Amino acid sequence: MGNMKDMVARIPNLVDWSTGEVRLMSAKCNSCGTYFFPKEHYQHRPGCSREGVEDALLPNKGKLASYTIQHYPCPPPFKTERNITPYGIGLVEFEDEKIQVAGIITDTDLKSLKLGMEMETTTLTMFTNEEKQQVVTWAFRAVKQ
Amino acid sequence: MRDVYIIGTGIHPWEGFSEKVFADFAAVAVNGALKDADMEWKKIQSIMAGIFIYGGNAGHLAGQYLESIFGETGIPVVNVYNACATGSAAIRMAYNSVAAGETDTALAFGADVSPKGFLTAKSDNAVQDRDVIRWKMTAMPNPVYWALECRKRMAKYDTTEQDLAQVKVLMSEYGSKNPDARFKKAYTVDEVMNSVYVCEPLRLFEICPVSTGAAAVILTANKELISKADKPVKINATTMGSSMYGDPTIRISAVSCPAVPEAPMLSESYSASRQAYEKSGIGPQDVDVLELPDNSSWHYLVYLEVCGFCKEGEADKMLRDGETKIGGKLPVNPSGGFSSHGEALSAQAIWQVIECANQLRGRCAERQVENPKVAMAQTYGLMGNSGTTILSI
């Protein structure tokens, strides 16, 4: 994860590490109970009053609901300093929040991936910016047993 | 509502990247449709155009650009975009205009020139356009979404990698017999299984690329035009659907999805097809030939289920038993499908309807289904877009 003080998310308001744990920045509608990610991806239940939407951090850990291994480089605007291909993409389920979130799989042997395995949210450094900050995205890795 | 018939269809054959402009492709398709209908341009009373999103001002006003080629007559020209279901939207608007009696004869068309390389983000505003997030943060090209769903399917049912390959084998056999298809080589299971993984479990030959192509249909309620047309095809229903709350599918460009299903998967297509069944009084059991959106081998299987041609998890058996072959119980994609064509966004839904019409009119030569009376074209577009058209003769 590197030194968290020198990290900046490539797009703000998606991933938080201020609590010491890396967590996704979701929002919950207190009227229909739906969690959104990203926060602006409103997905209200039809008929919901849409009142009382508040920010909510997703838990750090979830379960792998699906995954793929991508074998060719993702085109721009995706950008990394080093070649990460082939890379894993996971769909991680946060059970209590009833939401699955997609993200790059990092720091994990791709051959060890199994549906249902426990994953934790982390960051992945994609490149370093002009201010020498590490520009990151959220990512998932297998929880070490 | 009045009965509406397709009296003319035209296609510019599918191909790869082109230096030519989209309007030239559109003109070829429209010219073909006019000739097929044996009618003059001046009888077209409205134009519903699929927007070509990579064409800038011209592409966003595709209908006006097309009209000026054939001669401007002051008629209503409407341009529409619904992702890969754009052509469905154009046909539906043309149908509604004619069925309601607003106009007697309407043209629907779409033309798309493949951008070089990959489809990618079209803006840089991540708050307004969530598509930016998936490209910059999750590195998920479209096939990744299909692979994630395919993996779930393989865990839930007994879908195998051989099944996925077999879809391509069938599609390539039919594509090799279709002069309008872009890919005309027939493959064996081994050849497909030996193609490289793009995103596991999907291989290179099991996903479709982007293509260039154009398609046009002329719809009418004009009795004189219907009577002189070569085998007019009745439109029994043409509908569009959007997603339903709680659909568990991860939609292309989203980075999350519900974990607990409260609606069918691919609910936009569930919705479009059920509307069409209800409006037409025709059910899946009545369909003699089906064109479905095989963006990947996974789509081929799941669409048989989403549209009610079998129960969930039974599509693999239909495939293995040969039910979906030409000559089987339900011939699927005798055109060779997207697998043999590639996606030409605004044109592909119209091309699917044309294949259905051609099958009903007995024009498909080597890939002709035996004597079909009812055909169905099903489309799929990202972020909750789908269209269903049911035709009969």
C-alpha cells in the first residue's frame, strides 16, 4: 500500500484510507435501504422517497463473487507506470450491504482465486504524479490465512 | 393501431475499420431498401435515424445527413441513441409513427463506422459520466463484464468451456454462408479452444469486435405499397425495455451491482421481450427463427433463458442437443450472429430485424431456415437498453 500520506486517488470520493483501513466510499439510502457505489450512482427502489441518503464506508472485507483474468492491456484512459497484464478483476460482495463491487485484484496469486474466498480492499498504485504522489485506485487482494 | 409491414430492407455488408464516412454506408443501405420496396424516395414520410456516436455533429444528426443525400423533403427526421439497442429505438419510433397514422411510410436506419482500436471513455467528467470511473479505476473493457457473468454462470450451472466454443463453431458455420457477414471462416471446437483468452473464461473467438456496417428498413401501412412489395413482412410488435430495480447483472460501465436479486438478470431484455409477447399474442413457443445478441458465447446461452425459450440453466442442453441449429427446434442466429459480424452500434439491431425478414421471405439461400412463419429479433445495449421485434409472414 505504500506510505498513505503520499497517496492520492486518481478520482476522488471513491476510496478512503483515513481510518487506517482501506474502504470504499458508498452511500446508503435510509428510505429504501439501497447502497450505492459510487456514491452518485443512485439506484433507488421505485417509489422510494429518496430522503435521507448518507455517506457510508463499506467494510474492508468481503467475499469474491466472481472474477476474470484480463490478458490484454486496458486501453487509455487507464494508465499504469508498469505493465500489469495479465491482471485479475474481482467482483467482491459486501453481504450486509447487499452490494457487489468490481476492482482490480492485486498482491494475490491469480491461480489461487476461488469463488467465495475472503478478499480485502486495498489500494493499487498506478503511477506517480508531478507532485511525487502515488496515484492510486482501489483494489482487492486475498486475505492472507 | 394499424397493421404495419416491412416492405424494403437494405444492408451495407459488415467490415472492419474504414476511412469512408458513415453517410456513404447509410446511403448504400437506404438505396437497397428503396429498391427492395420498389418505391421512390419522395414517398418516405418520416426518418428515424440511429445516432452514430463517434461521428460528431454529423453522427448526432445522422438522419439529416442522410436526407440531404437523397433530397430534402421537409419531413420529420428524428435521431435517437440507446447504446447497442439504438436501431431498435429507430424501428420502434418508425413503427409507432405508422401504426398511429401519423405517417404512412417511414424509414429507420443506422450506420456505424468502427473507431480504430477499442471503445473507450467519451468524456473526462467522472461525476457526470460514471463510465470514466470504470476506465480510469477498474480497467474493465466491455468483455470483462461478460466474463464476470459467465464465471458466475459456470459456477451455478454446468456450462463448460466446450459449450462456449461450440457457440462459436455454430456461428462461424452460418457466418461463412452469409455474404453480408464480416467474418466468413468456419472454425472447429479445437480451433476455438486454442484461441487465446481475452478475459477468462472467454476466448478471442468467443467475443465480438466492433465493426462498420449499415442497415435500413422501410415500414408502411400504405396498401398500394404493401400490395406491390415482394413478400411484405408484418411487424407484430416492436418494443423497448429498460432495467428493473434489483437486477443482479453487472451492467457495462457500472462498477457495482446488487448482491441480492430482486429482478431477473438482463432485466431490460426480460422486459422488452415480455412486452413484445403480450402485445403480439405470440410467445416463445411460436417463434420459428431467433436472432439474439451474441456479443459473447455467454450471451448466446443466457439470452435463450432471459427471453423465455427455456428455463434458467437449460440453454446449454438446448445447444448440446442441437435444438438451436438450423433444422433444430429453434434455429438461433442463422445470420452468424454478432460473432460473425461484430457490433456496428446503431445498425446492428436493424440488421437483426432484416435477417429475420429475409428468413421469412425465404431469401437466405444456404443458411435458410425451412419455411419459418414467425421470427424474433432481440437486442441488448449497455446500461439498461433492449429491444424486441416480432415479425410474421
